[in-house]
Amino acid sequence: MKKALLTIYLLAFLAFLAGCGGGSIVLGRTDGAVLASQYSTISDDNISQASLNNMEENAAVMQAVQLGQNYNVLLLRTFQSGIFREFANFSSGPFELDMIGGNVALNYVSETAETAAENIVGHIAITFDDGPHPVLTPLLLDALEERGILATFFLLGWAVDSNPDIVARMYEAGHSIGNHSYRHPRFTDISRQRIVDEIEHTNNAILAATGSLPTLLRPPYGARNNTVLDVARQMDMSVVLWSVDPRDWDHRNALLVSENIINYASDGSVVLLHDIHETSIEAAILAIDALIERGYVFVTVEELFSLSELTLQAGEVYRSIYHSIGASQ
Ligand code: NI
């Protein structure tokens, strides 16, 4: 019932806005009432699809604070051609907006909105390598789902073939899925043809499990040379490394690893973890909760780059939004 009510209110409101053009922010309460709205005077020419204007964002956050507890806050922006969404960290859970031929359909709204509104201090992409693990990865997915958080998984082809259901669940939840080779060889030690095979077999395994081909590649150990980058370019894949390495595979100590993440992660960071160690998953959850508390929002690698209006290019290497490095390095 709540969802239906909210849908009706949103439909009415968005129908009103449809004639206006420009950007808008809608604050919706979980009981369905549209409580407040702002209409921006920024013209479509000035706004980019990827990022919300900071002032608008802050204004919405301020209003959410004034409105008090138990509000599910949606920041929506209308465009001529569609609707894009941005989640503040005080609003949890996924929802989908489809805009087809001018009709807006709200498919799902989280009923577990956070009660406290905080300013967003930055966005972080958390990434997990070497999975999926048949037992640990589902536990991690549960924890991420509880928090309404999306992550990025760099999967091993053999593990995908062994656990296709977990990969399908991951994909359906909206997580990003990248390629981490089939059997984890060091790409700089093998022939070009073997590199191609490693990537292709893994892409095929992911395609079979999800129906979608990955575009992100993380070579094992981050090892790459010009051959690796050339193959990546040919296969239309971007090479994504990391900017924060808490060395979870080495320490195997949840508290220490989580402290490493909390101390070194900042806006634009890509964090490296491995969802094949129990301590790494505990560390991830500890760090995520602490960083959410500090005002960070967790996004996928693709979302992180699109928020910065950076387009990931095939054959290029990325560490964080501040570090894309050339082929020779
Ligand atoms: Ni690895």
C-alpha cells in the first residue's frame, strides 16, 4: 500500500514537473506523502547527467534534516530525455525508475530508510577479487544488501563456472562484475594468446551466468605490460586497479584491515579486498559502517567514474578517479 501511494504521489508530481524542464529534487516520505520539492532554475544545457549540483544536494540534505526522522529521501532530477537518480547515504535500498514515453513507473522503494541525514563527504568504490566463494560471498552479499550498498566484484572464471547462481544473484542485485582472469596467472609471464584465453573464458563464464559481458578487467596481481593493455583494448575492456590496498590477504585480521581502509580511503578511492577470506568480509563490513557514519557513499566502480564525469576507456589503466595511468607504466 505504501509503495502504491508513493507511486501515485510521485507520478502526479513528476507529471507536473514534466512540463517544466530543468532539474528537480523530490523528497518523499515512506508513508507516501511528497513533503517537499525544489525546482531548480538551472537549464538543461548547463546540467550534466552524471552529477547533482552540489548546492542542490546540500539544500536537499538540509531539508531532510529539518523534516526529521524516518524519511526516505529520493533525490531525483528530471531531464528532457529521462530521469537519473542519486542516492544520499541517508537513504538506503535500491529503487528503479523507468521513464518510457513520458510515463514514470516507480518499481521499488526501500522501506528501511535511514533515520539520520548527513552530508555526503565523498564516494568510494569497494572491490572484491578472487571470488565468488561458495559460502563467504553470499554472506557478503547479505551484508551489502542490508546496507543498500553496491560493490564491484572481479571474478575468477573457474569460480564463476562453479558458482553461477551466486554470480547471477550478484548481477541481479546491481553489483558491478569484472574479469579477474580464469585461473589467476600473472599476465606478464604468459603469452599473448594465453592472456586472450584467460580473459575470454572468464567473459564467457560471466556471460553465461548473468547474460551480460563485463567491460572491466583487473589482471591478477595488477600485473600488466603493453601486451596486456593491447589485448584489453582489443577486447573493449578498461583495466581497473586500486588506490587503497589494506593487504587483507596478508594480515587476515579484520580489525587491522578495517582500520587500514578507514584511515586511507577517501573521496574517489577504489578499495581492494578479497571475498575469499572471512576476515576480509568482516573488515569490509566494519569499514563500510564506519565510513558511512563519516558521510561516505559506496558506489560501483562505474558509478564512481561517472560521478566524476570520467569515461572509462578501453585499454587504459585506472586506480582511482584521481589516478589514471598510461600504457607504459
Ligand atoms: Ni587476485
